[in-house]
Amino acid sequence: MGIAAVVLIAAVSAWAYDHGKRDMIAEGVRVGGVDVGGMNADQARTKLREQLLTRLQRPIVAAYEGRRVELSARRAGVAVNVEQAVDDAVARSREGSFVSRVARDVTGGSVSADIQPRVVYSRLAVAHFVAQVGDGFDRPARDASIDFSPTSLEPVTGQDGATVERRPLRRAIVHALMDAGASNTIAVRARITRPKVTTAQLAAKYPVVITVDRSSFRLRLWKHLKLDKTYTIAVGMAGLETPSGVYTINDKQVDPYWHVPNSAWAGDLAGQVIPPGPSNPIKARWMGIYAGAGIHGTTDVSSLGSAASHGCIRMAIPDVIDLYDRTPIGTTVYIA
């Protein structure tokens, strides 16, 4: 037999050997990290469904400061094309000539390849999950404030806030959904936000504060959160109580006119406007607070220290003039 004939027979044998392995996956080939080397297509499909799909079906967990939110694979609409992944693995194994493939098998060679399967997911579900995590973990900064009481102004320390960084979170979720080898727990990143008002700025924010203690008939004036002066007052009688709450001085007048409320207690004067003079009970100064109630002077000094007014806060005339000069428009008034 001639050399040519021997070569021909060897070539045909090699081709036949290679053709018989046309659905075999070369050693060293992986799909999504799962070793399928040395398997035929059917075996590879079975293994990938058992291992790859199981790993991709795990929930994705977003974690932040001890709190966790889960995105299930079902909700995310995760699916993987196993058929295509196996076809790609076979195609990668079949690259080159049949001669090189046979030589690789005979010598125990391998193909170093990790085929990434085609994973699909619902973009809408991921967007909703990112919004859910952001809304749940976002924390607005809290400005420093004042805890008001009739006899004290206690500073309340502000707090930093946090805003979830949405774009990095979305990228991390997509990576975890598509890569079975990636961690399914995502550490959420957040940007720290600072309060607009710090404790150190409170005195500047509240340069003047008035507190009214209806039970003890005392009005206190505070300057830069420190007690400056205390005055004796009268407050509203039963049924016409001075309103409690936090207000501001919104109107200031010297020798004010009295705009009589349309109330039953006003009698025939209801709705009238009374100019300064003996018939006008609002003396010297007026500092409006809320819904017709305000701070004003009175000549009825015997009423001070009691609940005697129709809702306003009465002061002795020298006191109301003194307070007026110390109190700008916008001053906070706390009534308890």
C-alpha cells in the first residue's frame, strides 16, 4: 500500500472520528461557570437546567443599614436560553479544522472558554424594584429644631439624610440577574445629605422667640434661645380661649384701630372699626398672631394674671410697649 493511500485512510478515519463527535463539547468549556466539557448536547442541557437555572432563580437582595428588600426571579422575569447556550458551546468546541480537533482529543487538550448564556429579564420589574428600594431606604435630612415649652427652648439636634444612588443599584441588580456566579446580595450605596439648619445655626434662625404659658399667665421673651424677660399677662376666658400652637407675629401697629369681630360677645359693636380712644380696649400696641388674636396693651391691669380676655393676650401698657420694641415681624410665638 502506498504512502498516499495510508494518508488518505488516516484522513478519512480522522474525519469519521470527528464527525461522530459533532454534538460533543470539548473539555474545558463552561457555560455560565458550569462545566459542560466532555458532554454531548443533551447531557449539557440537562446539567444546565439543573444547575444554571437553579442558580439564576435565586432572589436578588438589596441590603442597607440592616434592612433588606428582595426581588424574586419570578417577579424579575428571569429566563435563560439553554438551547442557545449549548449550541454556542458546541460551536466553540468545533472551531478550527477536523485535524486540529482530532489532535486535541488525542493529546488530551482542552478549550478554555466560558460561554455566557443569554439571560433575559424584565426591565420594567427592575425599574420598579430600584424605585422601591430608593423610596424605602431614602431618608431626608432633618433640620435642627427647637422643642418648645412655656419655660424652655430645648435644641433638637439635626440628622443627616441619605439618598440611594439609583444608577449603580440598577447596574448591580442587572449584573446579579445575568451572572449566576455573582453574589445575589447587593450592598446599596447612598449619598449622605446634610441638614440645612444645624444646631449651631438655631440661635440665628430663632433670634427672638415668645412663649406664652396660659396656665401661669406668663409671657416670656427669649433672645438667641436664652430667657431675656418675663411679663404678667391675661389670656382668653373659658369659651374664648387664646389659641394654643406655634405662630408668628404677622402684624404690628402703634395705637391700633380695633376691628371688632363678628361674634356674639361683641354685641352691637360687631363688625365695626373703633379708632384709638376710650372706646377702644386695644391700647398702645398691637402684635397680630392668628385669626384676629394678638398681643396688646390694656388699661384693665386688674385682669392681668387671669383668664379675662376674648382670646387676645393682654399686657400692661409699659410692658407691651417694651415687648413691641423688642419683637420684629416674623417672631415665633409658642402658646401652651
